[in-house]
Amino acid sequence: MAFDIEMIKKAYGTMAERVDKARQLVGRPLTLSEKILYSHLWEGNPTQAFTRGKDYVDFAPDRVACQDATAQMALLQFMHAGKNKVAVPTTVHCDHLIQAKVDAATDLARAKTQSNEVFDFLSSVSDKYGIGFWKPGAGIIHQVVLENYAFPGGMMIGTDSHTVNAGGLGMLAIGVGGADAVDVMSGMAWELKFPKLIGIKLTGKLSGWTAPKDVILKVAGILTVKGGTGAIVEYFGEGATAMSCTGKGTICNMGAEIGATTSTFGYDDSMRRYLKSTGRADVAEAADAVAPYLTGDAEVYANPEQYFDQVIEINLSELEPHLNGPFTPDLATPISKMREEAEKNNWPLQIQVGLIGSCTNSSYEDISRAASLAKQVADKNLKTKAQFTITPGSEVVRYTIERDGFIDTFDKIGATVFANACGPCIGMWDREGAEKEERNTIVHSFNRNFSKRADGNPNTLAFVGSPELVTALAIAGDLGFNPLTDKLINEDGQEVMLDEPTGNELPPKGFDAEDPGFQAPSEDGSGVQVVVSPTSERLQLLAPFEPWNGENIIGAKLLIKAFGKCTTDHISMAGPWLRFRGHLDNISNNMLIGAINAFNQKANSVKNQLNGKYDSVPAVQREYKAAGVPTIVVGDHNYGEGSSREHAAMEPRFLGVKAVLVKSFARIHETNLKKQGMLALTFANEADYDKIQENDTFNFVDLKEFAPGKPLTIELFHDNGTTETILANHTYNEGQIGWFVAGSALNLIAAAGNA
Ligand code: SF4
């Protein structure tokens, strides 16, 4: 059903030769990360050594995974690639659109009604194009991937930042935007700057109250939310091999919180055990046959300082349980210091809710250890002081923990079991009373704790901890409680201590589920109809963008000259606009509404040169489009920084903007603009930004000679009758000019497919 052992064997079949060749070219032993990178080059066998943090390299990932919020636009675009099937194994997971409110059954039923058309769309597109579809309730993308698809030494991309979770099974798994996923699904290469490498040596062994989560909470405290940027974090050492595979997954998952490209661990017995336990003994056998290639060379781990860009060492035997927060995942506090810190910072000590689960921490090991604490509530005649919730990561986990009595144990402490979905982790938590915005404290085992992330209340202070610590704190109802040293008073007035958590790494009776929630695609999807209602407000089929007409652009008007920071959030806001992610026309009503107009310093107020009136950016642009008037957007430095969301490039393209001319681009956004058939240009002379006036008209006079390395000439006509000529640089190569000519990269792929 789930994984493709032949694909994995094929990948392993070429690995040895490629890694050996890379070692020769690089001229030294290799880290695991380098082995995986060099064995996944688009060109096949390596022919050169790359410089970390500098060279852009084309890769060929083994898999793609998409979640329901990001999959909508990705699949709408893929439908234009002219392919019958996806080029690499791909799955879609329905997990983000399910709100947690009452309980699993009620919430799931409501979500199926509210987002029915989105789920139906994703299901039918998956069926048609050979994509595995995981229905609502099947589980959270990263847990399902770990259980079914991740494999040691593999490379995958996913349209979600916590795709990195699959590093727990020795993969390089990387979160990307929808445009990148579409490229790979369509059979194109995927480009990445060759990452830097951070080595983390784990010595000693976890014990007692300390869990894998505490490793990443500690690392986040050291590296901060930016410390991993542009780097792969590779863990090794005796502490790594002594840890469970799912524990490794937790650590890799939260690598996203330090900004790392991804994180990974070398293949070891914990991975072998997990593969066998999840029905993949044949993957373990195939991995065993190439085991030396699925971990770093011994010399690298013996002298890591010589081979990594940065090395951190953590002794697990001395590591204390941590709580990170509030409002940022890198504010790390050992539990022994928590009361002092909370009092110093005036954080409310009373805990209102403890939440465990999510894609980060809902393994059998996590849940069984948390249940061992919940069980002590009855055994020691305690009363749980805070509310308690569980969001299982998958139906397989949920079914198995129910069968083994853990749900029953949690029931006895009054817990609510939410659907196998993201729920409270992504703000899809309809928490009673949250609208009152009262200051309060919650503890959870999720990964992110930014303001409003869980319940939308900016005054909820969320602290991140291991599931076992969260459970102990929920029982105590006190943020300052240290279960290693502190006593609780039970219902008989006696002082009692909680015993250390215990559990099983894997279920002794194996994993099980009546219905894991998977829908396999049709062998031949040609007859499958993809239905999108023309009156839908959430989904809209895309029409291919028009090819270039071969003419110079004459008489373009200035839509907006953006002042200062203009991120993808300024260009295509998130929040309430998320519901329109699958409807390009509707979501285009947020185009550039956050950008500041350089001429009046206001957001979403620009002059319409056709009538002299000020209006919102989308409204003005729609009027230009209706009048057939081309427009351009002008911006400052690092235009389009932030997320890789392709909507920020598709919206201006859809509404008729022809060019974006800025001092400098964030690279991913620049590429996204190129892919959508736009002109992404930079001022040859930055000071020319100041020449742009509110009533300017632009002529691109030599667009017919558009060529790699040749600046474009733009004439500016000011409304005082003067004219100036400026030069605009670009980074288009021949192939990318082909995207512009065809109208978009997808148009070109589709044309090639039909040729
Ligand atoms: Fe993202 Fe949270 Fe869902 Fe995991 S559970 S995929 S972190 S929203």
C-alpha cells in the first residue's frame, strides 16, 4: 500500500558508486548529509565538489509530500503540467483543516462538512495523477510519512516546514513552497544552495524524566531561532544511537524552530526496529546491505571539528528536562529554574491546559510514558489540576494506544482526545473563552509557541516541553513544579511524588488500525474527473497564463513603489486569507495590501493614474487590467523575503502586473516570479529607485533582445514632461527566458509534454 520498496532498492543501488565518487572529488571523509546530497544530484554521478553555503545545486528528491492547505495551489498548478502522473512518488495529507473543539468524532464530522469541497478536490486530483491520498482523520503528514514512507539515506521535499521530521529515519527531508513541489512532481530538478553543516555530538544516555524533546529544546536555546539557517544539523554519538527512532524524529522536527534546512541521524538499530515494527522489514534489509553509506564516515565523527562548520556537544546523562517559552521556542529554561524565572518575569504560574501529541510528539513511546504518569493520578489519589488534551499523530497511533488501554487511562484524568490532525498546534483550536484574551499559561508538547499560535489569544503564554513533563505539569497545575524534586499533596492531604515515567519504545503487540485512512490512486487515472464548482469561493481551476506577445512593453503604469521591508506576507497576507489558498482570483484581493506606498507611507492605498483617485492595491490593479494597461511594481531591498509561498508571485501575474523592479530580491521569490512568467528585475544603479515618481509611465524598449547577462533598458516618462532612461539587471538564463516567453515554467513543461 504505502511505500515502494523497488524505488528504495533502486536508490540504494546507485548510492555506493556515487558516494565513493564524491569522497574522491571532495578528497576527504564524508558526513551523512554529504552522502545523501551527493547521491541525489540531478546529474546522477557527481562530477565536481560543491562549496557549502555558496553553490546552487540541482537535486533529484525521491518523494514529495503535501498537506491539505498548501496542496491546493500546488495541485492546481500541477494540473497544467500536461502530465498523466506525478514523476516521483507523492502523497497528500488532510490534517490542517480540522478544527479541534469538542472531540475527535464531532470535530472530524464538522470539518468534513465545512471543507468537503477541498477534500473532494484533493482526493480526485490524487486519484487522477497517481498520488497517494490520506483522508481527513488519517493523521498528520509528518507522522504518517515517518510510519510509511521515510527511509534511511533518502531525500524528500514537502510543502510544510516540519517535513524535516523524517530525519528521524535518516532522511534528508526538507520543507519547500508549492512551486518547488510542482517542479519535482512534474519531473524537473529541485535547486538548493549546498547547505553548511552543523554537527551535534550526543554523549551519555537519556534517563528518568529527560526525553529526546529536551535535546532539541536545549539545542534551540544554544542556537536560537536563526542559528541553523542554511545548514543541515547532523546528530551522532553514543547518545544518538541509544535513542528511539521516533525520539530522533522529534529532534529533527523541531530543527525547523532553529531555522535549519533539515536535520538527520545515521542509520542504526533504532531505525531498524522502527522499520520492522511499522511493517517495513524489507526496507530494513535493503538498508542493512548498504549500511556504511547511510551514516557518516567514522573519521568524521571521531574528529567532527575538521568536517563540520560548527560542532556542539551535549551530554545526555547531565541534561535536565526543559520548558521553552513563552512566545518563542528558543527561550530555554531547565525545569529546576522555572519557578524562579516565572516569578521574575511575572508569567502566570497556574497552568490552564496541558496538551500532548501533534506531529512532534505522539509516538507510542511518548504516549506510553505520558500514560504512566496519568495512571499515577488514581494510584496516588491525586487530582489533575489542569485540563488535558491529546492529539494523536495518526490513526495507527490512536488505534494502537486505545487498544493498549492508554486512552482509557487518559479518560480517567478527564482528558479530551482530539482528531488525528494539527488542531491546536496550528491555531485550529476553538478554545472556550479564548476570545476574552485573558492572560493565561498553557504547556504543550508541540513545536511552535508564537503569540496566538494555539488558540488565537495573544495573551496565552505557551511553554513547550516533552509529553511526560507536560503531563506532570498538567497534573500539578503549576508551572513551577519540578517533578524531579517536588511533592504534590493528594486528596488525602498526604505528600506524594510522581514516579519517573516509563514506557515502551514500540508497541509489544505491534501497531494496528482498522482503517489507516489511505486511498490508493487509480492505476489509470485518465477517466477520473476533477470537479471544481465554478461558484466555489475556495477553489478555482487555473487557466494557463498568456505567453509573451513578442512585443516590447510600452506605456506601463506604476502600480506601487513599495517602501522598506516588503515580505511575502506584505505581498500575500496569511491569516484569514488562508481559506482562499486554492482560489487565485479571491486570494488576489490581498495582493500587496501590506506593502507601504512610498509616496504616502500608507498600506493599501495607491493612486490610480487612470482617474487620479486613491484606492486599494488590488482594486486599482484590477482597473488597470480591465483597461488593458500594463503595470509594474517597484520595491526596495530583499523584496519578497519570508516564506516561499508561490501566491506572492502568482497574484501579480494573474492581475496583470508585468514586471517587478527592485533594489534586490529574496532569491526564492525572484525564482517564483520567473516561474510564473514575470519580469523580475533589479536596478542596475540602486539610486534609480529614487527617480521613480508616482505618475510615471514605463517603456521597456529592448525586451525583444531579452538575453542572459544583458541589462534591459527602461524609459521613464515623468508627468512634468521629462524623460529618463535607466538600466535594469536580471539573472535569467536561457531556460528561464523560455519561461517568460511561454508565459510560465509550467506552460513550457506542458508544451514539451505535448510536443
Ligand atoms: Fe505543522 Fe503542527 Fe500540523 Fe505538525 S501538527 S504539521 S507542526 S501544524
